[in-house]
Amino acid sequence: MDVVTTKQLDRAETCWVTALQRVRDSDLNRTSGAGEWTNAELINHLIGGGVRYTLLLGQASTPEVEATRGVDHLGDDRLESFWAHETAFRMLAEECDLQVPVAHRIGSIPGAQLVQMRILELALHAADLSCGTGHDWPIDESLAAFIGDELGDLILALGSEGGYSPPRPIDKGASAAQRVLLLSGR
């Protein structure tokens, strides 16, 4: 990974971990900001995303990747489970050729785009989780600016197939974080 992507992935992981550390056991069955998912289902999806993205970078078959969707990835310690799978993803992303296509369910995409999608997933699901726990979204403005400036077109291209609602109108005075939420339909 290049230096910019590495830094932004670090920031996205920090954003997610901050949101995850705020979750109390009593929050788990509450509705998250991600559709009809509970906070527990959202957390499981995000941790499972680390598993799936690692498999994708490793050129696993579609059935192998899809088989992870129904699995409980929370473990005894949600934070420990997240880092175990995220660390495996990061290590492989550093070692493999990110120009090689992977067989994502939306189609064949370069590994570099998969890493960008992970940045989006971490940051935007941190917003969804924060909504579900009643906290502010813990994104820093530099990550929000990067997402808006560098990954905004990817959000639009992924659209509903990538899990995004249609973008909402963006006010001129909106912060970078507000622009990202509106761009992603949140």
C-alpha cells in the first residue's frame, strides 16, 4: 500500500475502534444507523468484512468468501476479534500486489479498490454504530476530507450495489464529515 492509503486506513481503523469501544452490552440489541441491523449485527458485519477482505486478497473462491456471512465473528471480546481479523487483512494488503483483481460480489475489482472500500466501510459503519449508541461520529476531518475528495466517486459508483443510499443534497457550509455522510446517503 502507498503511504497515503496506509495513513487513511490507520485513521479509519481508529474511527471504528473509537466507536466500538463506546458500545455497552446494553447497546447490542439496539437498532444501528445501518438499516434494520442491530448494533451487534453491524459489528459482526464489520468484523466479518475483515475476514472476507482477507480472503478476497488471498484469491479465495466466491463460495469460501460467502460462507463467512452467516458466521458469528464477535467472539468473547469484540475489540480483540476486530484486531485479529484486521491485522491479517493489513498484513496481506502490505504483501500482495494490489493491482491484481479480486472477485468481489460486485464484480472483479483491483485489490487497491478493495482497500479503499475497507476505508469507507470502517469510517461509515463507525457513523452507523455511533448513531446506534447515541454518540458523535468519531471521524477526524482529515479522514473525512480524504473520503470526500478521493473516494467520493467510488461511493457514487458503488451506489446501492455497494450498500449506499442515494446521495443527499450537500450545503456549501457543510464540514467534510457532513459532506461524506450526505454523499453516502446518511
